[in-house]
Amino acid sequence: MDAAPDTIRDARAVIETRQLGRHYRMGDTVVHALRDVDVRIDRGEYAAIMGPSGSGKSTLMNIIGCLDTPDDGDYELNGRLVSNLGDRELAKVRNKEIGFVFQTFNLLNRTSAQHNVEMPLIYAGVNRKTRNEKAVELLRKVGLGDRMHHRPGELSGGQRQRVAIARALVTSPSILLADEPTGNLDSTTAREIMDLFDELHGGGNTIVLVTHDENVANHANRVIRLLDGRVVSNGSDAS
């Protein structure tokens, strides 16, 4: 690890991994989840990470999202080497730089859509007026201006995912990281959510999708394919 923590190698690169490796021990067996993974995603890109079960895509997502650290190699996010940061520093990076969208929405059921969207700003210490205004703005942006005071249990699956997307955007993150964002949705609602991602990308957001669904991946401009922990394709496979 020869790079200084705040070295910016290329102003366009938001994500850059070099020789990334991650392994787990299961009894006497060592499982290599990632092997020598080199990935670069530039600012404003729309990329999908694909692969069958056990390919390493979830492990790569966890490292890109600063939820895990690699055993080997380097990971730079916005030019900053984050692969050797401790848990507290990684938590700060996650809250500031990464907006997560999960298959299961991960919303707080006992509070309103607006309060759910505000949560990252509460953790960041943003004052109430500012976070209220930002949450309202983003809920309107995702088409939920008339649902902001509803709780998740009063919303459809598609509406809950829209709340999750608004929450992911509220800190103006460097990347929007979506893990199987349509996995719990019917086909019509899934298309609506993917259309929303298309709009967000058109507005300048950098988006990384992790999916096994070719229809979802086809919305991206580039598909990164993994197999047995290695990148087997890093080009423009999506239309």
C-alpha cells in the first residue's frame, strides 16, 4: 500500500480497486471470495456488477460500500485510500460518500417517510430545518410528495423503495450503491424503479447496481461480470 491516504490519482475516478483480495476461513478450508480484482468506476458512470451466486459480487459490494475491508490490495474512493481505515473512519466515509439502496428497503417502520429520509442527516448532525427541507425536496423528486407523512406499512413496495432511494440521496453522496433494488418488487413496479434510476443518472448521479438480473443490468452503461471471485468482463456489455 504505497499510496498516501489523500492522494488523488485521477479526478474522474470515484471507485478504483487494485489487486483486491478477500478470503474467509471455513473450518480447515480457505474460501477466496475475491482474487486480484481491478475495478474502476468514473464519476457520472452507471455500472452494474453481475455474477452467479458465489461469484463474489456481494463481497465486492460490501468493500465498495465500506462495510468490509479487503485482505489484499487497495481501494480508493474519491481518491482517498480507504482499504486500511478502521471501523470508525469507515462509518464516517459511508455516511458521507455512499448512498445505499437495499432489496429489503431497511426502513424504520414506526416513523414517517420523511423521518426515514432524514436519518442520515441526523447522524451527520445537520440541523432540523435543513434536514426537513432536504427530505421534503427529495421525496418530491422521487414522486412521493403526497406520502411523506405515511409510515412504511402504509406504502406499497415501490413507494417504500422510493423512500429508500430518497434517503440514499439525502447526503449528496459520491455514489448510489444499489443491491438488487428490484428484488422484492413486481415487474411493473421494478420497471418504474429502474426508470427512476435512469432519471437520477441523467441528472449526474454515479450509480452502481449489484444484481443477478440481466434486465436490471441492461439499464447500466457498463457491466462488470464476476466469476469465482475474479473479474471476467469489465467492458460495455449492457446496451
